[in-house]
Amino acid sequence: MNVILLGGPGAGKGTQAKKLVARLGVPQISTGDMLRAAVSGGTDWGRKAKEFMDAGKLVPDELVIAIIKERMTQPDATGGSIFDGFPRTVPQAEALGRLMADLGRSIDHVISIEVDEAELVGRLGGRRTCKSCGQMFHVVQAPPRKADVCDACGGALYQRDDDNEATIRSRLATYDKATRPLVEFYRQKGLLRRVLGVGSIDDIFERICAILS
Ligand code: AMP
């Protein structure tokens, strides 16, 4: 099954994608995670991508599409994927459509996780992520049992470089301008389903699963 998760930064795409991986047995494809890995790896294009990421801007389509193309053809992704944070622009969505067609696959569902902007700002500012397993926490809404330590694996928690107030504002503006049009893009294709992204993580997950079944 191929599922796209749409939603603003902090809407819960990554959290829900991880739960869907466990439920559906297909991998999460997160361009944000892949870009951060390239940044930590210190590759040339990782350095270039970091400038855009730190400014809350989108990394150029060509680069992201090339990464996706490579990832989609890896063996674990042949049975489907959960796309988290991709596509983020209409050209990316069009490229994904072409790639899917070339590979004889199709998008089954596009889920728009809807959360209002004030809530997103609060979530992103307090977000902490595990360096080892990627599990996410929030200093107020979902604190770890021990400060700065992951409940799931004991790894160290960190705050993403782009989860500061100035970059958060810029990411939200970028989302409105470049990514929100995808809601209409996929609605016109008859693929879009909207899910309220507030409430407990498990409740939101059940809303998503109800659509997928
Ligand atoms: P995320 O982890 O999905 O919030 O992504 C973090 C940052 O990586 C974004 O603010 C962008 O700078 C970059 N990024 C992630 N996915 C994409 C994409 N599909 N297109 C362009 N830039 C992306």
C-alpha cells in the first residue's frame, strides 16, 4: 500500500508514519530524515541542503526527487511505502505520479492531517527527538520519563536545529505557499482524505486506520 501523509510541520506525520510502518509492514520514506542524515554525513549536497533547511525553506525539487527515486527502488519499498514529508510541491507530486506509473505502482490514499497553526507552533517549539531511534517527545505534552532520555531505547534526545521560533514561522509560511496546494491537487484526483490531527496519538492513528481499511 502506498500512502502519502500531508500536513504542516508538527502535524504528526512522522509519529503516525512510524505507527503505520508497524501496522502495514511497509517502510516510512521521510525526505526530512534522509536530508538530515545527509547533513550529518557531511556530504556536499548535505551541506547545500542544510542552508535551505536552516532557513525554513524547501530543498530544490530536483534533489529531493532524485533521493526519492533512489529510495523507492530499494527492495524493502517494492510492496509500498508511507511517504512522510514528500511530496511538498506540485512539481514533486507530478514527479511522484510519473515514478509510480513507471514502476507500475499507484498511490492508494493521501491523508491530510489537519492541525491549526497556533497548535503547530506550540508543538514544534517543545519537540524533542531521539538521536538513536527517532521517537518523538514534547517537553510539556508528552515528556519522557527521564529528562532528555528516550523512553523507548534510552538514546539521547535532541532539539532539531530548525525547531526554533524564526525557522518555525518560515516553515509554516513555506507550507502555506508551496505545500497546501497539494490538498487541492489530490482532492481533484479523488485521493484526498482529511483527518483531525488533534487528540491522543492513538486516537489519530485509529482515524487514519479507519480510512485505510
Ligand atoms: P521535515 O523533517 O519533513 O519537517 O523536513 C525538514 C526540512 O527538510 C524541511 O523544512 C525542508 O527544508 C527539507 N525537506 C524535507 N522534505 C522536503 C521535500 N519533500 N522537499 C523539499 N524540502 C524538504
